[in-house]
Amino acid sequence: MKKDSNILKIRAAIFLIALTVINSFAQQQRIVQDISNNDWKLWLDPIAQWQNDVLFAPPVDLKKLPVNIPTGGWLSLQKGESKTVHLPATVEEFHWGWNKNAFGVSGNYLGISWFTTQVKVPSSMKGKRIVLHFESVRFRAEVFVNEKLAGYDLINGTPFDIDITDYVTAGKSNFIAVRITDPNGNFDWRDSSNYMWGDYRTNPTHGFGGITGKVSLVATDNVFVNDVFIKNKPALNEIDAEISLTNNTEATFKGSVLLEVSERKSGKLVWKKDFPIEAGKGENIPQSFTIKVDNANLWDVDNPTLYVLKASLKKDKELKDAVEKKFGFRWFEVKEVDGDKQFYLNNKRIVVRTAISWGFWPVNGIAPSDELAKKQIADAKAVGLNMLNFHRTIGQTNVLDYADEMGLLYYQEPGGNQFPANQFNPKNELEKKQADFYFAARDEKFFRMIKRDRSHPSLVIYNMHNERGAEPQKRDSLQMLAGHKLDPTRIKTYNSSNGPIKEGKDPRFKLHLLPYSNQFYNFGWFDQHHAGGPGVYHDNLYSNPKKYAKFTDNKQEIVYYGEEGAIGTPPRLQLIREEILKKGKDIGWESDDYLKWYDAYDNFLKKNDFQKSFPNVDSLTRKMGNVAFYYQGRTIENVRINNTIDGYAVNGWESMKLENHSGIVDNYRNLKGDADLIARYNKPLYVAVKLTNKVLSVKDSTMIDFFIVNEKDIRGTFDLKVKATNDNKQMVWTKTIPVTVTGGTTYGELLSAKNTFAPQTEGYTKITAELVSKDNSVITTGSDELFAVKLNKEKIASNIVVADTTGIVGKYFDSEKIHFKNYKSGTPSGNCLVIGGFKPQQTGNPLVTDLLEWVNNGNTIVIVNDIDTWSTYFAKKEAADYRGFKTLGTSWYGGNYFVKETKWFEGLPQSCVFNWEYQCFATYNKNRIGLRMFNGETIVGCVSDHKQEVYSALTVMPHGRGKIIFCALDIFSCIKENEVLKKAEGDGENASMKTFNVSAKNKANIVGQQLLLNLLK
């Protein structure tokens, strides 16, 4: 027994020695404790005062700050109602509609909220410097530790540290309370107007209040690494590691830093070296160390190889601190090749395809979960984009982390970097105070963003402002240069523009800095916006090899179209509904709206016999998304065949609950359509088949041009084998064309032009092209399709009467040799009355008219113009339950038509959403309205922006033994002689649609003409 007792004593002594060594080692190690998943309590303090506070930009002297405790004292937090939350979290996530009005933006909460938790500070942190690290908050955070004010920050969306060393007790539970002030904010994309907070102007940001990032407890030695910046260089296998130290002691620190580079995936060590390093008291100037890795695997969008740099700080061989930073070996730059400025990634030309993201997210509104951040990158890759933009708002680090890992470039704007002009020359003390605060906060946010994100290999461009109208001022130049000093490795641009860009030098729109250069350039960067879209793809978007949407021959500059072609379509409401119901319908700032939105669509489909064509709501919304996807895909194709354009940004990436619905994904990051509709036009190699007319009459002709999109350096002579196949899978045309492919940096190239084809049968015809080598191997392929209409006048009404003072209907019927009589008043003398430009006439009994009596006896009225006037008229006669109309949204608001399977559309596409085949109705320049018609049979439904309602664009209304047909579709424009097509492509977010005249008759109007004939049958 005594022997066993001695053994136990020896073991205990060994254990104590080991524990002492471990604790000693831990004392020198950085300790990080994530407290985001603690149970935090969220409390509202709606009567707290904040409106006229004095505001403080960094650096802040705590001794000068007022101490704002909870209204009613600290004990009041225990008595009030709270929610248990985990971070990130916002007030809007849990309290939208707190005022009993959740509609629109009415349910937003402005004012004070408290986030509180208990934190056990480990004993191992004793003697260390302890900070609370916040990834971000919005808007202002006042941080209390054990009921004492320990910190203050209002640079929202950015990281900051609060030193709480003197406020906590190690080994015990400590009370953390964060007082959040949400004073203002937007729920749309605008960041150009400043918000006032009392006497202060503040940077505009999204209006969600809370702790919008993770929070951690970090303990370090008094000398520690405060930052590591990986600086990429033109030498692809080389980086500079910039190490910054903080020394909180009086003595100068002299030691060493061991730098080790490992492959992130395998953990394999590929480089290591020890360097001497020293630091005086305080935060020290960064020290730079060059690292060169032979045979380094490069980071790019197809092979995003990551490495990890570990920096270990030592003194006398004792480890003092260690930090790690992910990075990639890569270089992004502008080169000039044969007089053409181009983007290059790792010495290979890259044409950037991206989309602008406003930074809205589901549930909390402003901060993505890791799952959603990953989904964002996966979605972009699925549609073939190689970049995304943080647009008009600062981005989130977990999004960049996944971009690094999965291979996607990023472009970032700080958001809210605008300012009112009078801030430059303040006239009094109040304006000076406003200016000093505003610019201090603006600049600090920009600098923090750069320091936070500058080691991410995915991030390649910073832009200062979006669509700023002001000329750059000295403050702007100083801000850009200061940011460039923090990160000289990236391109920085002053503005992304929707204005009238000048030829030659133009500092307002072209000012930029290039990597490792402090020289400002006023020429060489051409970034112009055409934010509005046409509604659907239409034939005027490609006319010939020198005339098409996005054509340019400006080789002297980087040509980057920064905000293009908004086409609003609804979100994937069914998928969103399923996600909401999993988590609880009362959670999230937009949940109630989405559920009601879904119900409106679902009820319509069920009540109006549309389910055969659209089995569920998701079938309908996905097909609406396909309209936007097809347009964007074909426009991207135009960009790529051009070969001069260097970048194109879709307007936009995610839809919002309010106002902006133009997105490739919805707010829950569901792709709004079928990925291949965009992805096929982002492929590195294919034949682009371009038709001048995709909709036309049978036996009418279209021109076909063939281009190659070629990022695979295919070069030489080939045969282009072309064929046309009709709906019956019959080959109706073949052609072999000898072609030459240049390759190299010629990514888009015309192969053959002016090939004529005339469809001989109605319906769809597919044109396919194969690029074939001399040994008969197929190198690549491509295709497009057209839709042909053969006007069918059979079985139309035998005795047509026309009421139309404009003469347009009569002229059309004359051109088609359709016999008719003109109507002026009384009882029509036929069996079908077509109403064009004609006003109702009222006589006698208000519920009886000659027209209604005539319809009662088995005749038909077809209304194709002045639809609201006539619908209102028949509503007064109690024949139509009509409650007004809705003008369908355009541009980023959006509105879509859809048709069920029906005899009324014989010879035309059915069970579909109106896409390019129906360009005569669906383009944004057309007269587009929906009727709120509550009786009759709806044949064509339509929706608009985020309204929780479905309207009718074509209703057949039985009346007695006859019927009234209410057609809100713009048939009238389809039957005008020498119709002029107006191309709906906006000239900026607040500009009206640009108009392009076409000399020839618009062939696509044949669809509208056939529909009119169908309505007469």
C-alpha cells in the first residue's frame, strides 16, 4: 500500500509540474473566446433620449463621455421584457412592427436597445491584456462591463476593440451590456443622401440596429501582433508580409518573428524563416518581410489555392504571441496590349462579369449566416460569374472568406462615402462641427474597411463612390491616397458613374489609382451605367456586328459597364415560405410580407385555373426569373463577342423586400431562375449565334451572324457547320462556312456575318453551329432559336364592326383584307365589335345600353384600347366587377405577364411567362397595366413589383349569351403601320428610358396581331 501511495504522489507531482508548464505557456499565448453564441438578452428602451446627443468620432476619450445607463436604472433590465438572441442580431429581426404597424418601412424601430450577457472570463487570462473584439455594430455602441462604461464606437459595419482589462475579474462571471443607438437608415439602395442625427450629418447605411457581427474575448501578452497584411506583388510567387506590433510596456521590445507558410488544404509547410523584430512603446509602424515560394500554386477563380501564414512572436526563444492569416499568391492589374487596356489576373487576360449586391440579407436584414455567405458564392459560380460587388455598402468578412475559398473576385465600396457640398467650406461653428465629425467618421470607416479586408485574395478593386455627381475635391484625393498607403496593391477608383462621361480626361468619372503608384489618372477608366432594362430580351438588342447593345470600340481605356439592365422579377416565394415556416413565422423583418405575397400568388393560381400551366407558386416565380436570366445572358454574350469590353455588372444581385426586385437571386439567395440561362453565356468557349430577328412571320427572313467566345486560345482554320431544325425535329437548312480563329487575347471574334434564313413553318426553329477541325473533331458548339407566326384568319367573326376614331384598327384590317363596318352609335350591325380609340356613350337607363343588350343576345365586344375607361364604364353597368388598374413596374421594380393553356392563344406560346417571344407586349416601353377584375375568366395574369396581388391583362367576361373581352395587352401598338420599336434601356437609375428608332417595321409585332385575330374568332 505504501508503494502504491508513493506512486500516486509521484504522479500527482508530475501532473502539477505539467500543469504549471501548460499554464506558463498559456500565459504567453493569445486566448480567443467567441461569445457570440452566448445567450444574449435583447431589451428595448424606447423612452431613452438620444436624438440630440453629442457625437464622438474616433479616437474617443472615455472620461469626456456621458454615461447613459438604462432608463430606470440597471435593475430595470431585469424587469422589462426581453428576447434571448445569438449574435449577430438586430432589433428589426425580433421587433419589426413593434408599433403595431408592420407595413412597408413603418415597423422600423429607431432609438435605444440593450444587448446583455454574462461572460465567464477564464483564470488563464489573468495578467493579460483583455479586449472585447466586435466585428461590427450598427449604429452606435456604448459598451458597459460590470455596469461601468468601458468603450464607445459609431463607425458602423467595421471592427473595433474595447480594452476591458481594468473592468473584468478573471475566473468569475462578468456582466457585459451594449447600448445600441439606431438613429436612422435606409431600406433601399440609396446611399447618396445624408441623414441628420441632431446637429450631425451621418453616413447613410441600412436601417438595422444591433450587434451585426460576432463578438469575442481576446487576451494577449502586453506585446502582441496587432495586424498582419499580406501584400501581393507582380512577381506571382512572392509576397510581402507586413507585421504590426503593439507594445504596452515601457521598455523597447527586441525579439524575433518566425514566419511559416503552409498549404491551407494539406497543412504542408512550404516556407519558414526567422526575422529580428523590435517595437517601442505603443502601436508601431508595420515591418515588412519578403516571402518567396518557388513553384507556388496560384490563386484564381478556377483554382483558388490558399496558403496560411503563421507569425510567431518570440523573445529569448519564449513564444509571446502567434497569429495566422489566409492568403493566396495572385496579381490583378491593368495591362495595355496592342493599344487595348485590359484586366489581367496572374498574367492572363480576364473579362469581369459581376453583379451589384446592396448587402441586404434575410431575417436580421444586414448580416449573413455562414450558410448564406457560402450560398452567395455558390450561386455566383453556378451562373458563371467571376466577380460580385459590395455595392453602396461595406461587405461582410464571411462572404469574402468563402470567395477566397471557392474562387470569386470581389469589388468593394464603403457605402455612404458621399457628402453635402456645404461641408467643404463651413460658414460657422455648427457647420465646422458637422464637417469635422462627418469627415472623421467617413474616413475612419474607409480605412477600417481596407485594414480588415486587404489580405483577401478575392478582393481586387476598391471604389470610393457610386454615381457621385461632384467633382473630386482635395479631401477626396487625400482620402484615396491615405487608403492607398494602407493598401497599395489594388486598383482604387473615385466613381462608378451614370453621368455624361467626357471623351479624354474626366476626373469626375475617370479618376483612379493603380497598384503601387500614387499617380492619379484622369483617363484610362471608363465606367458608365445603363441601369434600366428593357423588360425582356428583344430584337433591337442585336442588329449587326457593329450595332448591338453594349457595342464599343474604345480600346484606350478599361471599359467597365458598372450597373446594367435592371429587370425586376419576384423572389422564389415558395422556397422562402418553406424557410420561414421552419424557423417560425414571427422571426425576421420581412417574414410577414413574404407569407402574404406567397398567399396572393397561390390563391390566384388555384382560383383561376392556372395550375395546369403552373403547378405551384415556385413554378410561376422561377419562370418569371427566367425572363431576366435570358436577357442578362444574351447581354453578357454581347459583352463577350465585343472583345473590347473589360467588365460588366448586372443590376443587380439580390432582390429587396421593398423597391428593388432586379436580382439574380432573391434575398434568401435562391437563384430566381434556371442557372444555365446565364451560365451558358459565361462559358470560356462556345459559338455565339446572333439573330437579327428572333420573332417574325413565316417566310420572312432574318440575318444570322456567328461569333466565337474563346478564352481557351483556340486558333487556326476550321469549318463552321450550321443547321436549322424545326419543331418537328426536321432539318430545314444546312451550311458549311470556312472560318479562321485568332486566339490569344482575342476573346470575342466575328466568324461569319450576313447569313440569311427564312423559316418556312410556324413555331420554333433552332439554329445550331459547330466549330469543326480539319480532322472532323467538334471543337465547340452554340445555338439560338427563333419563333415564327403564320397569321391565321380562319373562323374569325363574319361580321366585324370597328369603333375607333384613330383609324388604326381599320387601317390594319384593310392591310389584312378583313372586311368590317365602322361603328358610331346605337346597336352594332354585326356580331363582333372591336373597340379601339372610342369613348363610351351613355343614354337612357344607367343599367341598360344598346351595347349590353346586343352582347346579351350572343355577340362579342373586344376592347383593345382605352381599357380603364371601358372597364369603368361596364363596372357602372354592373357587368364587370372592376376595381381599378395597376401600372406595371419597370426597370428594377418589374412587372411580368403569364398565360395559361388556352384556345385564345392558338398558334402562340402558352403556359408560359411572357419572354422574348412576347416582346411586343412585355418590353418596358409598352403600355403595361393590369386590371383589378374580380369576375370573368382571366386568361393572362400579371404581377408588379412587391404588391401582394395578381392582376388580369386579358379577361373574358360572359354576359348573357355573349361576352366582353377586356384586353389590357398593348395590341394597339402592334397594329400601327410602320411601328417604331423603342428600346427600353435606361440611361441611369433616375433617367427615363432611352429611345432608339428603327426604320423598318417591327417584325415581332406579328405576335400581337395574331392574338387580335384569335380574339375575333
